[in-house]
Amino acid sequence: MTSATAEGVAESPATPPVSPGRKSVTGTRRMVAALFLLPALVLLGALVVYPIGYSVVRSFYDSSGNGFAGFDNYKDLFTDEGIRTALKNNIIWVVFAPTVATALGLVFAVLTERVRWGTAFKLVVFMPMAISMLAAGIIFRLVYDQDPDKGVANAVWVGVHDTFAQSSAFPKAHPGRESPLVARDGGFVTRAAVHTGDTVSLPLVGVAPDKMPEDAKRAVAPKADPGKISGTTWQDFTRGKGVGSLGAVDASEQGYAGMRIEAVDGAGKVVESTKAADDGTFTLSAKADGARLRLPASNFKEPYNGVDWLGPSLVTPAVIGSYVWMWAGFAMVLIAAGLAGMPRELLEAARVDGANEWQVFRRVTVPLLAPVLGVVVVTLMINVLKVFDLVFIIPPGSSQDDADVLALELYRKGFAEDQPGVASAIAVFLLLLVIPVMLFNIRRLRREVRR
């Protein structure tokens, strides 16, 4: 209630004074807050502060833990070949993984903003975040398998390659006993020259029946043709002991359909060439008179098996690709949230002023999203400094040393090589690498609060 004074102004009753013996409200709240925070502080000290302190102390001792090693363990960080490789790979990770993941997230967020099925697309892109690093590593170990029949990456790559450069169907073919062919320059050439009217038999072996071309037909013996050279090239092998005649076309034998035959003169120049029919027969004109017949090396080229994704040269980019597959969705969701809160009138004003969509994106959208992009990049940088699971699972043992990172090297030194002092030094070094990124993030957040 209010009371009226002589001047007619309403006046509230005065706040009752605090008794001298009563605790202040502020002091009480601090006590309550401390009590509520105590369990969390105990856990934080036990799980974070104590391990950090112990790692720092342990990094100055030798492997036994009894002898003081000083800075010897830290010297190993820059002299040990494995740790130097891991440090180099970590630099590659920090530079490329956050950049590529953030760029893809930005592209996905902007492009899906105007389509009706954008939400479904975002769901699909974000879905890998629900998969653990272990499961993702197993998935991409199969994706990068060298066998095109198993690995998706090589299946696609081989399909594209074979569209433009078909591999040979006879990689294992070679002359048998008493063959008229001899090896030369990766292919085979007849021992003697051929002349018009001759029939030439070019028997080969070494191709499994189930590997023969689908269009291969029963081989036909060559027939003489005056003024031309005719011949047959075929698989000179019939199943069963003592079945079939060596050097002669038998009923169950198939021709080498598509085999390329060249006629070469004494200087090695090709004067004419042709391809065998489905039944293995071929014909050359009088130009080939006096020449030798050659089956060039292109007939026996090994099938293209794709790229060695997990070899020493490509293993780190391949593992980074799997990381980007997982974390591009995370970047996309955060950037999409930033886009949703962006003032649309600025974009429309830029379009009214004559800016095209690329200029709007580059000069308006990206600058306005700079705080969000900073959060994404910094978060991913901290994350990749600790990457372990993917590098441990995806690379095979033969190339794991080439894909090594600091977190994996820490595990190796601490458990496989029994060097806990060096492992502790790596852990402290990783902490020192993360601290500047964290400080940068804190300063950026404080600047945003002041705004």
C-alpha cells in the first residue's frame, strides 16, 4: 500500500532494514552456488586437472618412471622420425580438413536454402554425424579397398577409366610349347616371315575359361586365300588329360576375339594391322607379304585396378576425405542456423543495387556469416588435433606409418613401445597446440559480447 504526503505524492513504504546478525543475501547465494558446483569441481579435478598435472610431471621422467630425464622426452618430439611424420601430417590435417569441411558446409547451406527438398538433403548430409568414428573408419576401409569388386571408390574410378581406355581381356596369355611365337617388347612375334597365300596359326595359353571374352566363339582353323595372309589365334587348351592336339584347333577351343595382330617389316615398322574375329580368324592383305606377325603388348596389358587410395602417397588425403564426409554436415547445420538469422533486407538491397548472386554471396553473405564460420573453423581445428580413430582404423599396417598423427603416435609410444615419458610429452605438446586456438576463440567470443 502507499501513503499520501502533505504534497499529495504517493510514497512507498521503506524497505525494512537488515538486522546486523543476519547473513547477507549475496553471501548466502555464493555458499549455495559453491555447494552445487562442488561435485562438478571434484569431477573436473579428478578427470581433467589431475591427469594434466600428472602428464606434465611424467613427461620429465624416463620410461621406468624412476629416473629424471629432463627435457630429453621433449627433444624426441623433434628428432624421432615417427613423431616428425605425425607432426607433419597434423599440420596437413589442420590446414585442409577444417577448410574443406567448412567450405562444403557453406555451399550446402546456401544452395539448399531455396529448394523445397533442402531439409531432406540437410538430413542426409548430417546423418554421418550419427555414426561413430569407429564405424566410419570401417566403412571407409571398405570404400577404399583396392579390389574394384569390393571398394566403391575404385569401382567408380575403374568404370570411368575403362570407358575411355578399355583394358585387355588377355593379360595372362602367352605362347605354349612348340609355339611359332617368341617374346619381344612385351608382346610376341612370329619366328619367321609370312607370305601371301600362307595360313598362320598363333596358339596361346594362359587364359582361364571363365575369363575369356563374352563374345568369344569356337575357334575356326584358317583357310588359305591366294593374295592374302589368313590365320587364327586361339586358346590352345582343352580340359582333360590327353584330349586335344597341340598347335591345332580342337572342337572345344575358343578364339581370341578382338586380339590385335600387326604386320611389321624388318625395321619394326607396322605395315598393316587387324583384329581377330569372334572365332579368332584374321586376314591381312598383300601389304604384309614378307613381314612378321606381332601380337603387341597392348593385348596383354593388365586390367586397370584403380588407385591405391591407401598407399603411402594418398593415405592421408583419403583419411581426411572420410573426416570431411562426417563433419561437413556439422558445419552445414551451424552455417544454416546463421543464415536463418541473417537480415534479408541487406541481401535484397544488394540485389536492388545491381549485384549478381555471386557478388551477393561473396560481399554480403560471407562477411555476415564470418562469426559463424569462425566458430566452425575453430571447433574443427581443435577436433582434428585430436583425431585418432580414423587414422588408426582406415590405413592398413603397411601405410599406417605414413598416415601417422600425434594422437596415434601418443598411443603407440605409451602402449606399443612402452615409452610413457615420450607419450606424456606428446600429450603436453598437444595441449600446448590446442591452447592458442582456445584463447583465440575466447577473445572472439568476448568481442562479440561487447558488440
